[in-house]
Amino acid sequence: MFNRRVAWYQISQNQGQTSSLVVSKIREDALLADINNLTFDESCVLRTMCAISDTELLSELRRIPPPITFQKVQDRCIAYDREKKETQSTTGKKAAAAAAPATPDPSQKSSANTPKTPGGKQGTRPQIPPSMVGKCARCGDSTHSRSSCPHQPADLQCSFCGKSGHTEVACFTKARGCQRTVKPPSGSASSQATSATSTSNPPAAPPPSTPFLSGFPPAARQGQV
């Protein structure tokens, strides 16, 4: 009976159908659907069924257990709109999150692009002293660069700063005028130069004293001399 009443409210004139046939069908179906005994609430329910264009919602309204009242239909329409809005909002947020570019984590930065110091440690590359510009950072030769140096870093030991990987000629610490941190060996050129300087300039000897004049005053000494 409910479906007959819904169908009665949905009667419309088809293309090529005469008006007399439409009116006749309305009268016949009204008797079959018992339209004369409809209440106000039932009329609102049937009119709502005919006005809804959403097929999914219309299917849910038809599954409402009897008796189908207008209050039940109205509550189901409100709940359906709320659920549909929440679903659309969640779907939109997921789509926006998937389309957004990933933010890099500063704590996960790769160390591959971090420059290395001549000693092999990662960090900020030290500034090259002006006197070492254009020279090899390992041996100090100006005919080649550090990348093409024939010497291996493991075979080089600086006698000035004590670090490995370069010679004293190529020592940045020495080029900056810093103090020597390694004591030169006794047979080195600097040690020999220091020893020669000490030998060539011996300390002046005190003047000889005369025992005979030591007991007289200074003036008497001058007179005796």
C-alpha cells in the first residue's frame, strides 16, 4: 500500500499521452492506494518520498520499519546529511595530505654533502691561508693540487703541528703564524742553527781582578795603575 501511494504521487504525463488518460489513471490509482483515507502525516511522508532525488537516501527511507511517520523520515534525512558531510570532510583532508609535499626533517640531514677537512673529519672547511693559495695542501708544491698529489696522506706527518696528512711546508697552522706544537728533533736544521748561534756568540767573560789592588780604594787603584 505504501509503494502504491508513492507511485500515485509520482504520476506525471508522458510524452504523447493525452490529458484524459492521465486524469483517468490518477483516479483509478487513488482508489487502489486508498488516498482518501490518508492523514496529514502520511501525506507529508509521501510528498517527501516524491521530492527526494538522492537514490541512496530514498533507498534508506524505504527501509524504515513501519509505521513510517514523518518524524522518522525527517530524522533520517538530517542524519544522512550529517554523515555525508563528515565523510566528504575526511576525504578532503586525506587528499590534501597526500598532495602536500613532504617536509624534510632537519635531524635526518645526510652527511654526504658535508665538506671534509684535510685531516678527514667532517665539518666546516678551514680557510686557506694566503701563502698557501694555489699550492698542494699535502706537500705544498705549486705544480699540482691536493687531489693529484703523489703522496698518500697516511705517509705524511707534519713536524710543526704534529698532525698527519700533510708536511710542514703545507701546514696551515704554520702559515697562520701559530706557535709550534711539536719540538724539533735534535738533528733538525732549526736545532743545529740554534746550537751554532750559541757557539758563535759565547758569553762575555768577567774582567780579571788583581789580588794586589783588591784591598785599596778605587782612587788608590787608579794611582797605582
